[in-house]
Amino acid sequence: MPTTIRDFKYTITGALVGSWKISATNATPTGLTINPANFSDIWIVDSGRNKVYQYTAAATRTSGSQAFATSFNLATANTNAQGIADPPPPGTHTPTSASEPLAASR
């Protein structure tokens, strides 16, 4: 039976705000970060595929499920990535909005 993988959102005091299901394609999530080009998007790194999956406008999501909008491969040297995803080189993107507090995927 497939495992449902969820992203959980908490307040800074540890209160659960909600959770939502991520794509089954993103089957081995090992880190989460905010897209540096658009703070409403979440990037979840997948250690099994060495990819980053973008969930557009997901920073405020607290229920339901969402498919990823796009993905990109990690740099060749970044195999079995653990932790947050690789942002683009500094100076290539300008943030467009404030970020939301987020917790790791499970």
C-alpha cells in the first residue's frame, strides 16, 4: 500500500496549523525550502530522484493535496540530497513576497 506523504505547517509555538498531501512522484522527500524567486512557492527536495519539486503557491496551504508544478535536477555532485534544496546562484532572483513558517515534510 502506498504511503501518503504530507507537508505539515506549524506556528512558531508548535501548534499544528494544518497539512496537505504532496505528489506521489516526490516519494522520498528529505528537505523543504521556499523558492527564493517567489516566497509563496515551496520547493521539496527528493533524495531518491535527486530533484527539487516546486509546489506553486503552497506556502499558505493547510489542507487537501497538490501536484507539483515543475521540477529540476540537482547539480550532479548533489546525490542523495538531505536537507533543504539548492537555491539558484545569488543575485539571479529577487524575492517577491514574505515567507510563511513551514515545517519539514513527512
